Amino acid sequence: MNILDKIIAQKQIEVAIAKERTSIKNLESSEFFNRTTFSFKKHLNDKSKVGIIAEFKRKSPSKGIINATADVQKTTNGYVNAGASALSILTDPEFFGGKCEDVTAARKMNDCPILRKEFIIDEYQIIEAKSIGADVILLLANVLNASHIKQYAKFAKSLGLEILLEVRDKDELKTVNEYVDAVGVNNRNLKDFNVNLSQSFDLVDLIPNDFVKVSESGISSAKTIHELKSVGFNGFLMGETFMKQANPELACKNFINEVNAYNK
């Protein structure tokens, strides 16, 4: 059993417990459920920013503890003030040290799109995402089949959420559908967690231009952002580069300044 298999097996247990603990009716009564969401697509297409999706992540299966002391509100607000276009927040507890409350905490501090970074396997999690203040959900093409991706994406749209579909190869691109807003290429293999940036360059021209194109993972230099942008990417999801520093928000600010200087 690889890491991804273990994550999904654990996720099935977590979702079952969540359903018992909190009803859909209670989720729908959340203070955030009926709010108007921020558009992920619009914010990533904003030419006044560089397209950084800054991630809050405490740990990962490949790196272990990355940052156990960072405060989610301070860090995410610092990201936004530094010029990040959107936020990504891990809510998986077992493998990434996240929780739903992290999204809620960040929501109270920030007026920008928040991606709930989670392994979605059930419509319940999509309702939950809306209830905690998320604007975008992540759907994984190597976890869900094309039918489920379309079903979940359509359902998310009905709630006012946008959808980032994550792919890793040409076959997974076949799962893209009309309800998707952005297509992300994960440079990290979720089965063994190895990183290969060529994934993004190999797939970018195969992604229809109707979708915002996002490169995810393994990005650590302004030069790489420049190269990815030059081939058609608008969004760049970065977490570890910032979170491994004692002051993630300052690391984000310095990085965005480097990108802006590089583009001049």
C-alpha cells in the first residue's frame, strides 16, 4: 500500500466519523455557508499580482514536521499582505497536521480565495468546505474517476464554490469537464512524493486555455515562476518553500519581491 492509498483509507474513516458528528443541516447553518465566495479564477488572472497560491501546511508524509509553531491567522494574513493571489490550507489531520478550523480562522482574517486542500471522496466534504469558509475545492484525478469528478464539480458549483482539478499526466487530463475552473499540474507524485517540475512543462499545452493553469509543488525560485508563466501558467501553488522558514509570511514577501524584480 503506497502513501496515497493509506491517506484515502484513513480519509474514509474520517468522513464517516464527521458525518456522525455533524449533520448536513448543521453544516448548512454555518455563518459562512451563505456567503458570496471569492473567485479563484478571477484572482489568479489579476495581472497586478504574480499568481502565488500560498499554502499553510504544518507537515507532510514526505518531510514530516515542516512548521509546528506557525499561527494560521498570522501566517495567512501575512501571505495576503505580501501579495499572494490566493491561499491554500491543508485540512487533513493525520498526514498533514491540518484541520477544518484552520480554514475558518483564515477566513475571518482574509478577503481572498481560500482553497480547501483536502482529499475529497464524498459530497459531504464539499458541503463542509462551504461551511468552513472555503471558496475553492481540490479534486484529484488520481483519486476520483471522471464520473465522480464531474458529479462533485457540478455539485460544488451549485454551492458557489470553484474547482481546481489536479492532474499528473495526459490520461488524467481526460477527466477535465465544463464545471472545472482551474487545472493544476502536480509536480509531486502522490504515490512516492518525488518531485519533477517537467510535469508542468510537458502538460501545459495540452490543457485547454479555457481553464486557469496552475503549477503545484516543487517551486522554489523566481526563475522557475518566470519560466512557468512564459509557457502559460497563471497560478503557482507553494507551501514548503515558505512554511519551512521560521517566518513563512516574510519568506513569501521576499519571494514575491524577487519575482517582481525578475520580471522587470
